[in-house]
Amino acid sequence: MCISGIYRIKESYYIKSLEYFAGQSGLIAGNYTFYESPDLGHSGVFKGKFVTYWTKNEKGDFEYMELPAIDGNNQFSGTWTEYGKTKGIITNWGDSRIPNSGDLDIGTSEFGPNRKYQKYGWDSFIKAYSDGFDKETTEKARQNELTEWWKD
């Protein structure tokens, strides 16, 4: 997929806590605009807000921060609008959580889709990562979840 885009950082904060060294971790928040290639057909523009936690490594370089205490990171909340159209659709995503997802996400420490949405595209994910399914069903669903369908 050909895509280009812009991040506009509006806010930046250091995290001050006993767990993390002051000045060595923090977060940035702002707006994003991502443009899909119009040559792909059924493509458009993603626009919205984001927040990402960061840390500095031993060399002082910024890196993505994986925090067990954070309930989701790299959160994006916005819309996607097809080129030539005016009405966008909600597009939210993130690591470990989906922001602003209402009752879709009923997980406790990570994303867990509500089974009432299973028939709306969550069947394989639910069978792969939820309890209550036999081993064969779970293994088949996990293989399906690992398929890189977007590369076809």
C-alpha cells in the first residue's frame, strides 16, 4: 500500500514516576493525516488524533515505549474519507486497545471484542484468543489471524 502522511505534534510531556527515570520517557500527542495512493482504487485520507508513549535508549535515541502499566499505546482515533467523497467513516486503532470503541472492547488488560460483534468481522479473532473453543478451532483461527491478507 502506498501511503504518505503528516504527524503534527501538539503536546509533549515527560513521565515523572518512580518506575521511569525523569526525562527518559514521556508521551507525544497531536494530529495525523495519512494519504493512500489514489491509484489503488477505493482509497482515501485518514485524519484524526494520536497519542504515543516514548522512551530514550542508552544512546539517547527515542524509541517506542512498551509499558505494562499503560492500557494501550500508539492510539489513533479519527476518520477515513474516500477520495471524492465528503462523508468519512470512523477508524480507530492502537496497540493493545482500540480507542473510543464503546462496548466493542470488553477486555480487561488488553483488547477483547464483545461476542455480540462476532458476526461483524470478529469471528476469527474471538475464536483465536477467547476461551471456550476446542484446540483445533483455536489453532485454525490463529493461523487465519496470522495471514497477511493486506499484502495480496
